Amino acid sequence: MQLEQERIEAEKKRVKEEAQQLARVFETIGAFKVPRKGGKGKQIFGSVTAQDLVDIIKSQLNRDVDKRLVTVPEIREIGEYVAEIKLHPDVTAQVRLTVYAK
């Protein structure tokens, strides 16, 4: 029984370390570029959603992220923004987004 408990603890530690490593990747990657159809001034048509960020991560890093774990601020203009991804109960990654008009 003690061996089983040690195995479970080792697995929890491995999962947390993996999440921390992925968080470092997200934070050092720079900013993900998000193209949007532009309107007047800095306005964009529509908004940027968590699903948009998940799709960009999948296409650029080939990593799957659950969109329910992504928190994106309300984005309706061109500019730089910061989104958060909860990778583990103890690990949250800050992801920069650059929204531009195409």
C-alpha cells in the first residue's frame, strides 16, 4: 500500500513539473499573433475568444489545451493582451497575444 502511495505522489509531481515546463514555453515564446478583420481605427470585427487561442496554440505548438482552462480578456481592438491558461491546480501560464488587422 505504501508503494502505491509513493507511485501516486511521484506521478503527481511529474504532472506538475510537466505543467511548469509548458508554462515556461508559453511565457518565453513571445506573443501569439492573432489576425482579425479590421474596422474603423483600432476596432476589429468580432472579438478574440478562448477557442481562437486554443486553435493558434494547436497550429503553432502542436499542443492541445482545453478551452475551459483559458481565460482571455475582452478583446475588441488591435493591441497587446495577456491571457491565462490554467495548466495545473498550482500552475498558471501567462500568454501574450498580439491582435492585428489583416
